[in-house]
Amino acid sequence: MEILVPSETSTESFDVVLIGAGIMSATLGTMINQLEPTWSIGLFENLDKAGEESSSPWNNAGTGHSALCELNYAPAKADGTVDPAKAIGINEQFQVSRQFYSWAVENKRVADADFINALPHMSFVIGEDHSKYLKARYDVLKPNALFGEMEHTTDLDTINEWTPLVAKGRDAAQKVAASRVASGTDVDFGRLTKDLTNSLSAAGASVNYGHKVKTLKRDGAGWEITVKDKASGAVKTVKAKFVFVGAGGGALSLLQKSGIDEIKGFGGFPVSGQFLRCTDETVINQHHAKVYGQASVGAPPMSVPHLDTRFVDGKRSLMFGPYAGFSMNFLKSTGQMDLPLSLRPHNIIPMLAVGKDNMSLTTYLIKEVLKSRAKKDEALAEYFPAADGSQWELITAGQRVQVIKKDAKKGGVLQFGTEVITSSDGSISGLLGASPGASTATPIMVGLLSRCFPKQFAGWEAKLKEMIPSYGTKLNENPALYAEVKAATDKSLELI
């Protein structure tokens, strides 16, 4: 066991400490700095740069989820009808994030708008049943203001106009369908995170890379945090009035170490992934869209296949996947002991219950792990029939830790999404889970501020409305305001 002995002279104090330099911490830190400029902020990141784990575009955070093309956000009911509520809600959240991005550009909190690019979002399905579902989804979403631009087709020639690679070489007799929103976007969350963190540092925050948080415990009304400088080996004590744990897959362990009651019963189920990345520029330049399909039977929602244009550090790329796998580490940069070390008496029953109730997921993951490269290329060919496997390289994506939580009836349930854990006194909060995560960071952080700072929040609303002009209004219920907000953000983000 490592014994940590802080130096007597190595104590620092902050109003706010952010653990992890991902998009969540960068967003929250920027907001707090704007709302309370006199508050001191300390940020501690285990890695040497910001946005290198879950916020990296190569580690899954590369879409800008807005439910325009992700079919799992609008599931079909048993009678075949489609429930639009979740898709509308996620799109509403992304509109809040877009407004925050726009404010960040206009107020020089980011270098420029190059982190976001205009890119059509498209859904593509094969077969009679899936085609009926896609039409039902289109019919229920199209009347909504947030989805008013959506198009639908079963014509292969039209699909060829939208995305030639999907249509090229496909059997004309095959039953296919597609929907598209031409005004979608692609967000490089790694670039956005780095820019926000740099501006936070320039505004006076203490940003510390290569610093690993080892322990945290209550210290009166605040928190005492033990931090190790990985380069020098020096250990210091950091005191904070408020702590946010935005450490991605590492958040569960740190929240457990805090000892707060609210984390009891929570566990994590890690899922790794791989993508095929195209290496041929002539192929990459033929595709300009995000094309999402239907998940396989038994597959988790984050394994929905997609042929995906991405812009990373300004360079256009093309990826297909993901191919799910299983690894017991909670972060790409950590080890295989993460899962066993997360076991506690209070979460063993929920985790066993989830294992029992999700055998189809286990079977799916085993098949994915054993899938050969040839089988991976076959999956690619379903969405790009003329694909040449030699023009694609296999890359390892990041880790996603899905939330396991206790349930009165089932003992435990596996939750796909995000979960904010906040102590009863609001002095510490953290985020568990994954998709749509990064894309909804702004509304998640607004909700966190309201829970953790109830006394100050009412006084912040005017400044929040400066960052988010539609604050307090549902844009889907106010088409005129939506049109106004969209036009303004399109202009400032250089999407038109």
C-alpha cells in the first residue's frame, strides 16, 4: 500500500476544485468563473493534457449527440409506435450546449469556432421491419420544431445523393430507408475542452496536469484532498469548499473514497470499443455525413453502428464502428483492477443482479471480442458495400463505464446514460455514465449548479441567460424562438 505523507508546507485552498480536465470540468469551471469571478478554482488532471480521455474524439466523444440520427433515442413500443420524448429532450439539451458554445466563441473563451463543423446527420436501415420503424420515427419527429428539417426516403438514388458510399454497390432490390437532417454538426470535444481549459487558466484558475488525486475526505464544511505530482512524487493537501468529480470512468472510485451516502449502491460496467479508421483520402473525401444504423439484437445502445465523418484538430476523417469489447479498466490509461476494486458491500447485490438480467449483453460482448478482422470488415460492408478492408485500420477507442444502480424490484439495473451524484449538503458532486454525455454537458452543469448552490442560483440566472439566451424556455414549444436561436448560433459558430 502506498503511504502518502503531504509536506507541511504544501497546502493549497480553493473555493472550487475540479477533478479531471474533461469537457464536464471545463464547462463547469468556465461557468463558475463567469458567474463568480472572485472564486478561486483549482483543477487537477492525472494526464499531461486536457481532453485526452473520455473527451477525446478518438475515445468516443466525437459526434455532438442531438438525437437527429441516433435511433436508440426514439425507441419503438411493443405496438410499433415510436416514443419521441427522449429524442426531443436530448435535442433540447444540445441546443443549450450550442448556445454556450456560441457564447464561448463570442467572448473569446475558445480560440475560434473550428471545434464545430456543419455535417448532415443521417439514419440508414435495411429490411422491411426496420424501414417501417424509420418511417414511424420520421412521422412522429417531423412535426416538432427541432426536427422540422428532417427528410425521409426509400429511394436508393436519393440515398446516393446524400451519401454515395452507402449506396455504391448496393443491390437495388434490397429494402432500405433513410432519414436525414442536413443541418447537423460534428463537435471535436477534445479541441473544445483544451480551449476552455486554457481560457480558464488564463482567467486565473490553477490548472495542474500530471497530478493524481489519491484521497478526499470531509474537512468541516469542505473537503481535504490529497494530490500527488506524478513527475516529482511530491504530495500535497488541497482544501476546497466545493468539489466536482469529472474524472470520467475514474469518478466512481473517487466518489466512493469520499464516503458520501449518495454513492452507495452504485457500480460500474466497463465496455471498451474499437473502430475502423479509413486511411485513404480519396475514400474519406467521398463521405460527408454521420450515418447511424440499428444496434444488433442484444447489443448495448453505445454499440450502434455508424459510418462517421469526424473533424479532429481540423482534419477530416472517416470511421466505422464501434465494435464492443470488455475490459476491466475504467479508463483507457488505467489498469485491469479498476472493476474488482470498485466492489463494495453496498453495490455487490446490484452488480450481481445486473449480471443475471443481462445475459444477452454478456453473450454479445463475448461474440464481439472473438470477432475476427474479416467479420469486422463484413459489418463495414453492410453500410459501405464497396469497402476495401485494406484501406481501413483498426484503432482502440476509449472506455465507457455504464452506470449500475440499485433497484427496489430487480436488485440492480444497468443504466445507459449519465447520472449526477450530489451529496446532501451540495459540497461535492460527480458524474457517472456515458452517452450522450459530452453533448449535453452544458445543461447537466446548469442542473448541477442549481442543486449545489441553491442560495446563489437565483442571482446567477441573469448571467446564465447571457450564456444561454433560451434559458428557461423549451425551444421545441417555441418555434419562433428556436428559429432565432438557431440562426444566431449558426452565424457565430460559422455553420452557414
